[in-house]
Amino acid sequence: MTDLETRRRRLALSYLAIIMVMSLLFSAILYGVMIAQLNRPAEPREYGFVDRRIVADDTLDWLDERDRQVRSSILLSLGALNFAVLGGGAVVSYVLARRTLRPIESAMESQRQFVSDASHELRTPLTALQAINEVALRKKHFDEAKAREVLEKNIAEVGKMQSLTETLLTLTRTEDRPTNKEKFWLDDTMADVLSTMESVASKKDIILKSDIAHIEVMSDALVLGQIMTILIDNAIKYSPEASEVAVVSVEQKHGVTLEVRDKGLGIDPKDQPYIFDRFYRADAARTRTATSGHGLGLAIAQSLCERYGFELTLKKSSPKTGSVFALRIPHSVVRT
């Protein structure tokens, strides 16, 4: 029996104990009330009242026997009721225990998967570090140039681990940050984001284009900037050199949508359901590009969206034609 199953049964027994205590208490109260009514003396009536002194002995015996039968019948009925409550309560308790523990089970499973995936990702640079240093130690002659080469490789692998650690911390911190909604101009905020990403895009000669409406929105500007930075960085990462990435706004009745469009490899249909999963990287991203990453960017963006009320979707994507990611900011447009 697993630890989780043991906890589920213990919780079910706790629920059942509460149900049975309430049932027995109710039965005791009901039995007391009914017996009190049976023991209540006959009250005077308009034409006289029953007096045990003038009633025949055989009639009194019959009445006493009838009282005993009624008490026995009440006890049997209450016993049957509690037995039925025990059986039904056991089923209800187990169902309630499963429902109560379901979010905890899901969280524990996610945590186990997260630790497993993180361990796997950290193992790769650690293994590379170990291999690099072991090879270096086997060499009898180790000049300064070789030493620098080894150190550079070590620093590169340490950088990968540092990047992964910071990304993991970002992913865990998204749930703790309080929501801070305020009015801001959408085009100004996006201009800041695009300005930050210019240096990243220039390394691949990628042109960043934008068509953002000058509208005032009520939302969390910092979180919006983080999400859009991830989406734009992701578009740059998987786009070919000397291409372009466009960011446009689409006004709607109940909000505004920001779209990030690239002309990259696209995402195969079989990979699309999993792109927001942690540590998931599509095969095309692994084999056709020299892009480094841990498959956490879109997972962080989705986590931020769920936490702060945005809606992030892959609007469309196909191999070799590019992808379009859409970020909807619901009920946010403020006309001025």
C-alpha cells in the first residue's frame, strides 16, 4: 500500500468517524424523545382519564409488554439506520477523501515530475563538467592554452546550470507575487520590451517589427512585459537568421490581444499539445537548430497567464512557415 493510499484511508476513516458520531448522537436524541413520549402519563380528558388503579392487571401487563415491544422496535430501527449509515458513510467518506486529496495528489505528482525533470536537466552540464575535467587530468602535458580552453568550457557549463537555476526560481516565484493592476499605455510598455530584445535579435540579424495600438489598458504591466519578453525571445530563438518577428495588437470587444508572429521552423502538430509543458522541447527545436534552452520559457509564460488572468494560446503554426502566439488581456481596454 502506498503512502498516499494510506493517507486516503486515514482521511476516509476520519470522515466516517465524524458521520457515525453524528448519527449515533442523533439516534440517542431521537430514542430519548420517543421513550419520553411512551412514559408520559395519560392526561385527563373531558370524560375522565385512565387510572392504572382501576385498570385490570391483565390489561396493565399487556400495556407493559406493548411498551417493551415498542422500545425494542425503536432500538432495532435505530440500529438498522446506523448500520445503513455506516455502509453509506464508508462509501461517501472514501469519495470525499479522494476528492479532498486530489489537488494534493496532483501537486505532489507535479512536484515529483518537476524534481525529476530538473535533476535530469542539471545532470547534463554536471556530466559534461566531469568529463571535461577528467580528460584534462589524464593529459601529462597541460600548457596555458589548454588550461584556458578547459576553463572556458567549464564556465560555459556553469553558465548553463546558472541559467537553468534562475529559470527554475522564476517559475516557482510566479505564484507568490501579488497582482498589481494599473492603467498604462500598451504601446509604451511594448516599446520598452522590444527595446530590451533588440540586442538579442541583432545577434541573428532579425528585424523586430511592431504595430501596437495606442490604447490604455488596466492590467499588470510588469507581468505583461515578462510574458511578452518570453514570447519574443522564443520567436527569435527559433527563427532563421535575417528574418523578422512581428508584434501586433488586435482590439476586440472585451479586451485586446497581442500576437507574436515569426517565420521560424514552426511546430509540428504532434508537438503542439505539449509546448506549454515544463522541459518540453519539440524535436525540430532539438535537431534542426543549435538553440540552447531547457523548455521552460513557455511553461513560465503559461504559469504567469494562469496566475494573473491572461490567456495564452498557440494561434497557428506549421513547419517551415512559422508560428503565431496570441496573448489575450480580457476585459482590459479602457477607452479614452
